[in-house]
Amino acid sequence: MPSTLDYTPVIEKLLDKSRQGRLPWEPYEYQQFRCTVDQYTFTIRQRDSGYTLRMHDSDLNEIFSLNAEDEVVFTGESAKVYNDLSELYELARRKALKVDEKLAGVSALLDKV
């Protein structure tokens, strides 16, 4: 039986680089955002019950797909994965949609009204 893959280092680095604004997140499809780093593409998606993070190579092979479901009671590692993907989704959304810039712009417009 193959060993379980450890996505934690990849998720932590995606979070760190996203917090620093260093990843080129862009809108992809409805409630999805993606960024490409060299030959790898990451896609984060929000669903009704949680989040999905996927990684593909340049040949469009899926390297991994990780789902984190919203649970009534979080426990251990599932809580960390859910919280990490939730934060990553929000960072990607804000970067891809330029949320901070748009809020600053509308605030300036409202000052003129």
C-alpha cells in the first residue's frame, strides 16, 4: 500500500507566498482562482461544504486534489487543513479580484459624494 502524501509543506508555502503577495493568483472559473508557478498550476475552489485545492503539471496531469470539508466540530489535522485552505482561498480571491485596491478606490469615490 502506498504511503500517504504529505501536502502540508506545499500548503504552508502557498499560504506564506500568498500572504506576501508573491503568487500571481487570477480568476479562473466561478468561485475558483489559480496561479502558475513554473510548470505547476494550483487551483483553489470554494464549494458549499468546503474547499478544494488542486495541483496540475504542465501536461495537465493532476498531481493532487485535496478537499477540506466544513465540519460542525473541528478536530486535529482536519481542522488545520480546512483553516489553511479557507485562508488560502481568501488570499487568492483578494489578489485575483484586486479587492483591496477596489475597496480603496470606492472609498475615495464615496468621499467625493
